[in-house]
Amino acid sequence: MAYIPKPNSCTMWPYDYKKADHHPDIKGDLMIEKSLLQALISKSEDPVKISIAGWRQKINGKDCVYVQVSEPYVKPKEPEVPDEDVPF
């Protein structure tokens, strides 16, 4: 059965046709949903920042790296406490 990647992910497989140093070691196709791509473009400046995470896995007995993409983490802003509410 053929492996079908999940949306917003990629699986990097060993590149079996490597003949020279400038050829890649691993290769894969990144599948990004249009909605995520549009959100990334609308919320970012140029260049667009994308968060990625990867896990080494074995799929169908073959070593690979599973990669997941998402919007970058943005730390929530702490609410400001007005000076007048401080009891001293």
C-alpha cells in the first residue's frame, strides 16, 4: 500500500539515486493545506516563517524522517495591570 502523507506534513525518504556529494541524502514532498499557507502569508512579513518538527520513523520497514509544519508559536501577551488597582 502506498504511503499517503497527512496534510501539513512531509515524509523524507533516503534518496536512492545519490551519485554525487551535491545530491540530497533524503527527499520528500511537503503537503500544505491552502488555509494554513494563506494564514502563514497573512500573519507574517517577508520572509514567511514556518515552524517545523521532525521525528525519525520506520514506515513499511524503511527508515525515514516525518516532518510536520505549523504556524510559529507566539507567546501570549500578559495582561497589563493598571497602577490604580495596586493596593498600596
